[in-house]
Amino acid sequence: MTDDTTDAASPASASTGRTGAPTWVVATFAGAFGLFYAYAVWNALEFLLEQAAGRLGLSGYGWFVLLLAVVFPIVVFAAALALGIRRRARDLALMLLTGLCLVAVFWLNIVAYASAYGASLLGG
């Protein structure tokens, strides 16, 4: 009994399969979405510095939470770019957009936590 299906990992299908988007498309999408991610980082950094320069300063927990808000967009951008760099342009854009939505939800959670439980972030 013979199997007529071709294996997706075979060399013949790999040479005829689609490759990722051209480099200039990847760079354009990464640069355009990178500006939005950079805005999220800048916004979180501004909030961190504003809270740290306050009269009470920040506690260790406050530094952890607000530094996490600064680092999180960078990590998500790197992960979305690493996962989407070898895919089609549409898939790359969707991964970067999904990551940006995740960053936005995370930032809203940080702001909501800071407004509801802001005293736990401040030092004494």
C-alpha cells in the first residue's frame, strides 16, 4: 500500500513553499508598529518616574510593578517579531497588532491597579 500524500517537511515541498515576507516589508511593519510599542514604553516610564519622584517615593513592590510595565512592551514586541518574521506580511502584522492589544490591556490593568491600590505602591 502506497501513501500518495506528500510530507510537509520533505525537501521538494520546502523548495516550492512560500517563504516569509521580503526584508523591506518586515522592516516597515516592525518600524511602524515599533513606534506604538515605543509609545507604550515611554508612557510607562513617564508614569514610573512621576510616581518615584513623589513625596513618598515607591516601595519595592511599586518599583517591581511599574518596571514590569516598562519592560513588558519590549518583551511582547520582541516575541511578536520573532514569531512573525518568517511568515507572510499579513501574519506578521496580525501578530504585532495582537501583541499591541495585549500591551494595551496590560497597561490598563496597571493604571487601574495604581488608581485602586496606589497606596501599596508607595513607600513610607
